[in-house]
Amino acid sequence: LEQGWNEEIPAYIDRTKRSALLASEIMKLSDIVEAHNGGYVPFKPELDAVIKLGQGDDVVEAITGALLRTDPSLPSVGVPTHQQLQQRFESMRKNVLRAEYTPPHSGFVGRAFGVVLGSLAIPEIGLVDGDTVDARLARAKYFMKTELLEDAINEIERLPRSQLNNTYSWLGDAHRRSSVVQAIQVLKLHVDTAFPDKS
């Protein structure tokens, strides 16, 4: 019995040390994705470290594998910061409003009319009720300001189909950032619950 206990000690120490290193690398990954440097944030070295330390851990392998299957170039290219998405949201919002005020099948005059009306319209603000384009944009803007990206995505995706052409670029990057942030949150939760004593 004593011999079996002694054999377990090194294995336990190794698991504890490895889980502490894994938690540290997940925090590094989180820090770099949350950095506010105004541009895309590559995170390949940090993700590679998490993958290496998480070998044999079903949850870590499933989460990192799903992330890479979504877009294999994602770690090297990186994701936009929330701040960058927030800035691009304003441009996207203006384009959606202009399109909303442009009569269908209109020519140059109609498009010019939409630009003028879209720029003169007083936008709704905050968590307003309603299913209008303006109401959805107002709620999405509020969610972006409060860093609730997934809620902002949901509002934009529920715009009329005719407006979605103006949102594809923003939505694509917003989804990519959201998938990375959610993956990191799951990894943190897994390490905290599976290895509560990492110190």
C-alpha cells in the first residue's frame, strides 16, 4: 500500500504542475485576444502551447480542435479586437440605414435620396422596443458598447434579408471573435473545475 501511495505522488505532482501551466497558457491566450491594440490579434503561439499542454485532455482537445476546424488560418490571421468591431459597426450601421431609406430598384437618384435620408434620420438609442431596422441597430449598438458581442450579433442577424448584404463583412469577423472568446471561456471553466487546486 505504501509503495502504491509513493508511486502516485510523482504522478499527482506532474498533473498539478501541468494543469498550472495549462491554466497559465490559457490566461496568456485570453490576454492577447483581449488586447486593445486596434488591429487583428494573431494567437498561434499561445494556442499551440495550450494544445501541447492539453494533450490527452478530452475537453481541451475538443475545444481547440473545433476552433481549428472552423478556420485553420484563424490563429495566424487573428481576430479583430472588440474596439475595432465597435468602430466598424458604426460604418456598417450607416450603410444599413442608407439602404433602408433607398427605394427598391431605384437608380442613382434613389440611392442619393437614401444617403441623404439616412444621414438626416435621428437614430434610436439604447434598448428600445420593436422589430424595425432602426430599433435592432439601436439595441445592437448598445450591446457593442457594453461588450455583449453575441447579443449584438443576434440583433444584426435578425435584420431583414434585404439588409444583410451590408452586414456580411462585420458579421463574419464578429462571429470569428465570438468563437475564440467563447472557446477561451470554456477552457478557463474546464481548468478551474477539473483542477481546482492548481497552485
